[in-house]
Amino acid sequence: MGISNKGVDLSVFNTQADFTKAKADGVKFAIIRAGFGNTVKQEDKLFKAHMDAALRAKLPVGAYWFSYATSVMEARAEAQVFLSLMAPYKGRVTYPLYCDYEYASIEYGEKMGIKPDKALITAMIAAFCDEVRRAGWYAGYYTNLDFIRNRLDMDKLKNYDLWLADYTSGPDYDCGMQQITSSGVVDGITGNVDVDIAYKDYPTIIREKGLNGLKPEPALPTEKDELGTCTQNGAPIRSTADTAGKILGYANRGDLLSLLADDGWGWSKVCVRRSGVTGWIANSAVDGKDRSGFKTAVCDGTDVNLRKTGSLSGKIIGTLDKGEKFKVVSINPGSWIDTGKGFVYYDKTYIRIL
């Protein structure tokens, strides 16, 4: 199952929690109930107190919402309330946000004249998780073995992490986290405590995916890395080796670069050590061993248009004469050559790369 970290999940029923003492007792994370239902008035009364105390103790945290949804629309509304309460904590939460739908949820639906069957329960959980994921958070759901075997279509929930309540050792079903007891004893936390085991390194996974408002940790140099430095301020790091590539970030003068590849046309794939951004940079901004330079091309035509942008609708800003040489900064999508001074269409009948 991978790692095995002990954690707790708390709500208003855990009236006091000293997370420093809990950490000393082996607790590695805490999942806090944010609330229930579909209005902010149903925020768990100790949600902020537990969250803030856990973060002050530098304990990794996640959160869950108890669902009373009776329709897919209500499930989405619940998720939005949950997300509004989590917004101030974005960038500090390193465990998933979970949808918790249980027997009490079914009972409430029946009181409202709804009979939640497998299809509806599955659809509501999926809708809740989908809202969480679309907002940039790592989504999961809490359930038990009975729900898995009889009340859920698990194939339709495979895109979300399972937090499984299973007190029979196990777990009996593959999951990212398992609640192993509801009557645990943890130093610093009053009363019976829900104890959990995480089988995934959620802080690393979530950070690497750029979710929960977190960013990947900058990569650290290794002895095997070939290194270089950036020679310009604000040098774009792009998704592709051309000037049309999406800008992923920037490197500045003196930034250390891992040199991962060279395309032979004047571009290098690099990792910027300061930020961890990985992409393509023009070698004109790189000081490194064996870096290629831009190619040179020659115009074999007469009065070939040089345009402001790489498009036939781009404004003509000049012309190239027969025999005139120019720099090939990159060949962009649509066969437009960026010369550094304008764009020319790459037609091999009158443009020749040397």
C-alpha cells in the first residue's frame, strides 16, 4: 500500500485538540470537518479553530463535508459552500477535500420524499467531487464497505480518491486513506478519536500536481545534472521550442539551470532551479556547455514579405531581397519563421536554411 502515516479526523464533537501533543503521539495529519448541508450557516462550529490550530502546529491538513444532498444540483451547491469556507486556506492544505455521504444522508433524503438509489448516490458524490476538482483542489470521498458493495457504482468514482471506513484491519478495498477506528485515544485530543492511515504521500502528490493552491517544489541539483546559467532578465520558459510556445515562467540573470536537452536549433529544455519551472528557453539566454545556436537562412526570392506577426493578415513591416540572410529564431506553427525582426513564411521554394 506504499506509505503508512497515522492521522486523525475531527469535528465539533472533539471539543479540544492540542495538535502539538498529538504530533508527539505520532499523528502525521488531520482531516477537519468543515460543515454539512448547503449553507454557510451549517459550518462546523470548531472548523476554523481546529484548522488554525493544526496549521500553527505545522500539521498537514485536509477537510471533509458531510453531505445531505438529495439531488445532483444540491450536491454541487454543497460543494460550492465547502469551497467558499476552504478558500482562505488555499495554499496551506496538503491533503484532499472529501465528500462524506453516509446512512444519515440517505435517511434525510427519505424524509424529504427522495429514495436515494445507487445511481443517484453515485451521481451526487461524483458531482460534489467534480466541483471540488474543477476549483483546483484534490478531491476524494469517504465511504464504507457496505456502500462499496451495495450502494455505489465504483467505476463512476474511479477518478476520485477513496477514504475508506474499514475497522476490520485490511483495508479490504484499495484506497488512499483508511479510517481504522472511531474510538481511538490520542494525546492532546479529548474523547474518542477517529484514527486514519494514509497510504499515499498526499503532500507530495498534491504539490506536484499543482492543486490546493500549491506549487511544485523547486528541483534540487544532482551530481548527474548538466548545469548552466541564465544570462538575461525575464527570459521566457516556453512549453515548446519556439516563440509561439506558451510561457510557463521566466528565468532571470544568474538563475541556475539544469540543461535537460538541446534541439540543435538554438533552444534548450531546462529546469529553472529557483522556481522548478521546466520548459524551453532560447540558447541566446543560456550560458552552458555545447549549446546550439540559431540557424541561418537565405532568401532565394525577391521582395519576400516580412510581417509583424506569423500570419498572412500580419502587417507587412519590410521585405527580404534575393540573397539576403537572416536568423531563424524558431519555426512556429503554420510554418512561420521568427527572424527576431519579423516573421516570414517558410516556403522552401524561396527560403533556404543553411
